[in-house]
Amino acid sequence: MRRAVQRGSVVTMSPADPPLRVAVLGAGPHGTAMAALASARGHDVVIWSPRGGGTRHILGHVVTRGALAGRWPLRVAADLGRAVEGADVLLVCLPARLLPVAVQRIAAALRGDPAILFAPAGGLAAALMAETLAHRGGIPRVAALPVLPLTARRDSDGGVSIRAARPRLWIAGQPGAPAMGRLLG
């Protein structure tokens, strides 16, 4: 088990915290790379693709090369409802053009109160999600990464080449957003 320790804006992991259940929404190169990163950090990861094409090569794992090299376990969800079911964190890695409609679909599929992280920020999608969820009551935990932590491209064999990893990340969001550093820390 691992435990997040926050010093200022820096979050590090210690062995006391249990792994998070992470749903990655979007299976393009960046979504798959982010799923691999979360899996490499010991989290339980499920990935979902709106069209299904990005997950066709994921048969229980994804292979990454470069800055994050390895074979990382991933589960594939057949639909959005199954992807978000029981998730502690949603990592939304969809193209910005899909986000206005996707935010409404994601909000409708949610059961429970997962933290939601948009990567990349996708314009005002995080604010739209926070407003949509606020109407249900409670304080939504929604944040966005202004820049992606990894630079990635899909390889012809379905693996992902990660060309660069940022040493530091900035997370912008509502109260509770710094706790999302656990996902990537």
C-alpha cells in the first residue's frame, strides 16, 4: 500500500496508500500512455475508447517504449458505463472537439463521486463538468492538466512510444485537485 505525502504543491507516494481504481477515457496514444503511467504507479486501470479502435491491440496489457518502458496491465471496458463503474479517478484523455458532448455523457454515466482529471485541459471542459456535477449536490473534484505529462505516439504493433516525460506537473482545479497528484506521483 502507498501513501501520498504533500509538501507544498509536490505530492510523493509512500507505501501506505491503496492503489486507485482509474478509468482512462480515450485510448489514443496519449490516453494509452497515461493509462500505462497510472498502471506503472501501481493503480488498477481500465481504459475505454469511444469508437473502440484504440483498444484493439490491448489484450490485458500495453507495451510502452522510451521514457516509460515496460509492459503494463490494463483492462478494456466495452462501454462508458462499465469504464466509470467503481472508479476512484476518471482520467479524460479525449480530443478537445469531443469534450462538449463527452462531458454530458460522462456525467450521466457516473455513479458515486470520483475525482475527474482532464488531460489535456480541453478548453472549458473541466469547468463544464464541475458545473454539471455541482447541480447534483456536493463539491465536485474536477481538475485539468494544462499540458500532458508525456509525449507519445502509437507504434504499428499497437504499443506506444513515449518520447518524453515531464519532471513536474501543474494541476489546475477545484478544491481536492492536489490530491489527484496521487494518480501520477
